[in-house]
Amino acid sequence: MIASSLDSAGNVFSIIRNGMIAVWVLGGVIPLDVRADVSNHAHPAIFQHDKPAADGKQVTPLATLITETLQNNPEIQASLREREAAQQRISPAEALDDPMLEAGVINAPLASSPFNREDMTMKMIGLSQRFPFPGKRGLRKEVASKDAEAVDYGYQETVNRVVRDLKIAYFDLRLTLEMTELVKKNKLILEDFTHLAVDHYTVGLGAQADAFKAQTQVSRMEDELLRLARERPVIEAELIRTLGRITHAAALMPAPLSLHEVSLNLESLRESAMAQRPQLLALQSLAARNKKAVDLANLGYYPDVDVRLSYGQRDRMLDNSSRPDMVSLTVAINLPVWRTNKIEPRIAESQALHYQALDLYQAQSNEIAARLRQQVATAEQNLKSARLYQTTILPQAKLTVESALEAYKVNRVDFLTLLDNQITVFNYEISLVTAIANYNKALAEIDLLTGKTPDELVHTTIDGVRYESTR
């Protein structure tokens, strides 16, 4: 009888002790805000956080930001000014030199000042003009035109590069936001697991260490949130710089990441790049410009012509006899005799620049072909990975977590298995959004490499403004 009473008292004491330990675990490992909501936290809610939200903010389409960048980015505006300046150099290159106007006195005697003592004394006014050797003016204009053409292609390359930078920053910011939402979702699930582990420990079905394991993972999620919070301002700063904004005028909310499959034929993309990449077209124009410069330098062997027309007015003689006025016409040419140290070095310089432009063109062509191969492979790999995660890996991993959760509730699997399965799902979700972002960034790189212009990405209607994106 006494022994039975002692056994009963021991059981009561054991239950009280387990309850006190459970209260200590709840107080020590579960945050206050979670503890306040324990009664309303149901375990089946673990899988309700499957898709990252946009925090209720207005989404900013990429096409709208592209339009803003084209209008406000200072690098693009500076390149535009350079293009305008190059266009203004074409007409002066073909123009004649300014004519020379001269006036003076001819054949005035030193012994006397009047203009009527010597028969050849006269007041003269003249006009002279230099005429370059035939073909020089046309070549000068062609050289300036090719210069302007190369600068124009440079402007297009600048636009495409800045738009590429914008798209990369846009996708990076969206990736950071979606990863933040996934970390927050996983943190809530792990807090649910912490409650579950404490419940099991309270009734003697689990170990105290399980709750600490879950809380450790919660702390890791908090650290990941801190890391993402540090990265976000850096990416936003790059996005603001690309947009040409001085300050962060408004919060930017990129559209959710999505997969829009694009046909990527490597040979077709390479042909497009060779045909329309502004960087290559600029080098072609530069090579043509230097070829014209060689032709112009070769014309240095031929002289230019100076034509001079003057009118001489003569006063009456001392005996009042009249003297007729006189007209003079002279033609002069320069003598290009300094060939070795003047003309030939100029020809050699132009030839060297011509071959340099051709070599640069070949080098850039090879680099573009290599980068295209890399980016196409990257895009295809990330597309396949994203599809695989969406259709197979993630659904199976989530079913595994659901199965492990139900089994853990009836003490058929250990807590570590359940925790590992959930962390695996989290890692797969991160891999999915990362693959989607990398796929879109690879497409942005391919757009730059193939010379796709923003006009092909953004469409503006006439009545009102409507922006449309091809992807």
C-alpha cells in the first residue's frame, strides 16, 4: 500500500518535472512573439507558405524601367552627345579652307609717300582660295562619315550594355526578395517544428535536443535574413545608378521571377551577333575609316592649288594724266617634297590603324562566339534545372516532408529526419528561384551579345503610353 502510494507520487513528480522542463524549453527556445501565438499555431499550416508574396507593393515592370533608363541614364546621354558631335564633323571635313582677303599698297617708293609719283604704285585688294587636289575633299568627308558611324554604333552599344546592367540588377533584386520570402516561410515552419518537438518532449516521446536543433535552424534563418538585408541595398543602389536617379525616389518592386522559354539556336545567335552587334559594326566602320585614311594619305603626294585674284587701283600722275587700274591672277601649288618624313609616315600610320581595327574585329568576334556558347549553355542548364525542380524534385521533396511529419507525430521517425527533409525542401526552393533568375540573366547577356536593341524589348503606343515586353 505504501509502495503503491510512493509509485503514484513518483509518477506525479515525474509529470510535474517534465512539465516544468517543457515550460523552460518553451520559454528558452521559442521567441516571445511565437509564444504569444502558441494557442493559434496549428501544425497543418506548415505548407501554406509555398509562393513568395510581393508584400502588397505595386510591381514595377521591367519595360517601364528600360524606358526610364533610356531617358535619364547619364552615360547614355553622354554617348548621345558624342554621337551628335560626330555628326557635326562631317560637313566641315568636306568644306574648303576659308578664302584669304588681303589689302595693301604695291610698289610704293620709299623716298616719297604720294601714290602718284611712280607708275607702278597702286592700292591693292585681293582674294585667294586653296583648292585641294581632286578627291581629297571627298575622302575627308568619307573619313568623317565613318568616324560618325563608328560613334553611332558605340552609342548603341552603350545603350545595350546599360540596359543589360539594368536587367541584371532587376533580376538580382527580385531574387533577393523571393529568397527573403522563402527564408521567412521556412523560419515559420521551423518554429512550428520547435513547438512540435516540445510537445513530444513534454509527453515523453522525444528528446530535449530536438527542440534545440530546430531552434538552431531558426537562428540560421535569422542570420540568412540579415545577410539578404545587407545585400538588398547594394543591389538597389546599382539599380538606381543604372536608372540615372540621384536618390531612391520610390521603392522598386520587380515583377515575380518567371520562366519564358526562348529558342536558343547557337548558330543562329552567332549569325545575329555578327550581323547586328554594335561593337562589331563599330569596328567594321573603324576599319573602313582607316582604309579611307590610307587613300587620303596617298593623295598627299599630289599638290593643292592656290588661286589668287587681286585688283590694283592707281591714282593720276603728277601731270594729271590718268593711269588704268590693274587686275592680277596667280596660281600657286605646294610642293610635296618632304615625303620620307611627312607623307610616308602618315600612310604607314593609317595602314597600321586599319589592320589594328581588323584584328580587333576578329578578336571581338571570337570572344562573342565564346561568350554566346557559354551563355546559351548556362541558360539551357538553368532552364532544365528549373523545370526539373518545378515538376519533379520539389513536389517529391514536399511529399517527403509531409510523410515524415505524419510519421513523427506517431513517433515512427526521429526528429532529425523531419528537420533534414524540411531543410532539403528549403534548399530546393532556393535552387529553383536561383535557377530562374540565372536563366533570365543569361538571356539578358545573350541580348547584349547579339545586339538586340531596347526597341525590340519595349513598345510605346501612340495614344497613351503602354509598355510591352517581348518576354
